[in-house]
Amino acid sequence: MARSQRLMLQVPELPVISGQKAIKALVKLDFVVVRQKGSHVFLQRGHDTVTVPLHDPLKKGTLNSILKQANVPLEEFLKKL
């Protein structure tokens, strides 16, 4: 595969969203809000536990960490926004 073709196969970019919007998307993915401590909301689905800060906007690294904790692919998350 040529270099120019490889560059065209890109992963979707992380969106700039608030913590509240991320929580709504995770709830649509069957996560349940378990508790809140200060500005951090804890969600759970089975054995997956996720902590989401109520920041606006979430930093891209924070959102990436949330998706890893949740074991949710980016494409699936984007569909629920």
C-alpha cells in the first residue's frame, strides 16, 4: 500500500464535548450512574467502571481514558452522541 493511501485510512477524531454529554452517551451504551463525588460521576456496566469528570470541555486525553476504562470503541461512542 502506498504511503498516500495509508494516510487516508484515519481513525475518527475525538470530539470536543462536555462531561455531561459523555455521561449521556455512556448511559445509552447501558452504563448506569452509580454515584457522584464532587465533580466526578461514577458509572458502571458489568465489571466496567468509569469515572467521568463534569468538565466542559473534556480534554482529549481525558475522553480517551474514559473510552479505554469503558472498553467502548470510538466509533460506537460517536454513534451515541
